[in-house]
Amino acid sequence: MAKPIVAVVGRPNVGKSTFFNKICKRRIAIVENTPGVTRDRIFQDTEWAGHYFTLVDTGGIDPDSQDAILSQMREQANLAIAAADLILFFVDAKDGLVSADYEVADMLRRTKKPVITVVNKVDSKSDESVMYDFYSLGLGAVFPVSAEQGLGLGDLLDEVIANIDKAEEDENKDAIKVAIVGKPNVGKSSLVNKILGENRTMVSDIPGTTRDAIDTFFARGNKKYIITDTAGIRKKGRIEDYSIERYSVVRALGAIRRADVVIVLISATEGITEQDVKIAGYVDSEGKPAIIAVNKWDLVEKDTNTIQKYNNEISTALAFMEYALRIYISAKTGQRVDKLFELIDTVLENANRRIATGLLNDCIREAITAVEPPVARGSRLRVYYATQVAAAPPAFLLFVNDPSLMQRSYKGYLENYIRKTFDFSGTPVRLLLRERGKEA
């Protein structure tokens, strides 16, 4: 059974994201005193009294706005409502009951789903009297809370649990986590929407439209995935000095750390930039299986040497990430998007591969026989024994006579030899050195 989904909705700036962060015990949704800051749906599994559910934060619903961004926010909220088992309708005690609340309430009433009206910003006894006005919305139970101060949240969560069935099994526990990263406006959200077949994330020609790292669960064949669309990672000099942008970048980097596989998206029309290299470097430093996807391939004029030219540019700029698999796609037309999942499955399988100790030592001996370790300071490096100590990424411990004798070039040679022998394509390989006799 999937965890029940609880959607947090309401007009802009009524404290939905503050509540979301308080319940999830960490800063996940962006919180700013600016209407419209949370633009997309944000999902987070949480728990209360042994009951597990998925909380969904949404952008504010402004029923009358014609603004393009606000209209997309309204669409995202509608998608969250459609998927929800229970809806928490947030209103603002400080503002009191306003006409927009009636319009949102009418929209929620038509869903035929259970709704709890949450009167937020009830920070003192003097604020409680206004809560009774909200019964006129006709949605049943009304709960006063202060998300900022944490007041009334226990009673509210008890009511949430009373309205949903307890989920015993975690549907997402075996899902493959895929993060899509890149600089702004390379087509990350367009790729997610093409994969999912719906307008799951907001798409705009304006760089920076996606500000939150957005997790979406879906099944493909007999496999389950959680795909994360992230905010574009900008150069530091281009990050404006306000917290919204900074939180977005931090969450994008956090998505890389949580991922099983990372897709580094690059624009074919721009080529590889300095920022692309930095983003790829971060993925490599985290030891993540990686795919370099060159997007907007449909916009490139091609001849017989086009792919080779791009491959050469990637090999030069991303020499440290030569192991990453490459694919040329179009998120707009869907070109090779299906093939992308074959690569995801391949690199994940390779990253989790474990090699028997005997086979590994045979490989190391063959590598040393083919190319002897260089001499340094009058001594030659000797490798006595090797064993695999980790997977995802694969890590191998080599017992040697003197770790300081290992030169960077020879270490890279051994890593590549292991990778080719056992097919670790798509994943970094780590070599750890220890002086023999110092196992402890």
C-alpha cells in the first residue's frame, strides 16, 4: 500500500511552507515573506504517532490571477489535490476571511475529498475568536494553529491520522532515485515532464523557474523510480544575495547526495561551459553513477562528424568523468528519452556490482604485469593484495608496501583497468591504499 497523501493548499502567503517545514522537522520548502515563493509541489514522507504519510506542499492558489507563473502554480496545486487522500486547507487568522478563501473552498468542495480547514497564525488567545468565521466556508472541522510557534499542531495531526488509513508498507523503499541536475534553462523540467507524460513541473523560458528540488514517484514496467527535478545550479557570482536562490541551490546539491543515479543535463546549443564542468565535478566527488545527457539535440545542425565532435569536447572538458555514459536527447520531441532508462538501469547495476576477491586479485596482477608500477624515490610500489570494501560506488582496498609511492597516473590506470575488466561503466571506481601490516 502506498502512504496516504496529504496536500497542503491555500492562497499565497498563509504559512503553508512554514507548517510543512515544522512537520518535516527541517527546512525543505522555501520560506520567505513573499507571496508565491513555493512554486511547485514538494513531497516529503513524515510520521505522527507511528502513522506514516506523504505531505505535499504547494504553491499558493490565486483564483483570479492571470499571471503566467501564478497560473502554473494553480495548475500544480490542482495536480496535488487530485492525487491527495486528504486536503489541509490553510487560511490566515491575521487576514481574516477573504473572498479568495471562498473561491478556493468551492474548488475543494467539488473534489469530494476530505478537507480540514486550518486557521494559521493563531499566535495568542486574542486571535482565536476569528477562527469561528471560517466555519462559514462549509468544509467541516476547523483547527486553529500557529505553524511558526508550533501551537495546535498535535491536535491537527491527530485529526489527520483519524482521516487516513495507516500505511503499513513503504511503496517507495525499493524505488531507484534519479536526480536531474544542470545549470539553469537546459531543459530539466521539460525532461521530467516528457518522462512522466504530464506537466509535473513548471516549464518556462525564464531561467530559474524551478526553485525547489521536486521528487516524483512513478513506475515504469516492473521497476519503481523517484525522479528529482532540481533548481539550476548557477555560478556563485550570479546567485543573487537572497535566501530563496541559496536554498534552491543547496537542495539541488542535496538531491545529488540522495540519488542513486545522477543525470547531468547539458545544452547542445550552448556546448559545455565552465559551470557544466563544476556541476559534473560535484557529482563525481559524491561518487555517484552518472549519465551525461546532451539535450536539445533536435536543434543542432548535424553532419557525419557531429556526435564525434561533441564526444571529443566532453572527453576534453570532463576528462575526470570519462566513465560517465553519454546520450544525446531531445526532451521536447522525446528523442532517445526511452533509451535513457536503459542507461539508468545499466549504471546502477554496475555501481552495485561486487567482485570476488580471487577475480579481483587476478585482475590486479594482470594490470601490474602489463604495466609495472613506476619507481619513486628509488623504490617501486608493490601491491600485495586487494579486496572490495564497498559498492555504489565500488571501492577497493589495496595493501601495498608504501602508499606514498602510488602516483596519480598509475592509480588512474588501475582504476580504469578494473573498470574495463568488470564493466564498471557509468560509475566511478575508488582505490584505497593501506600499508601491509597496518590492517587495524
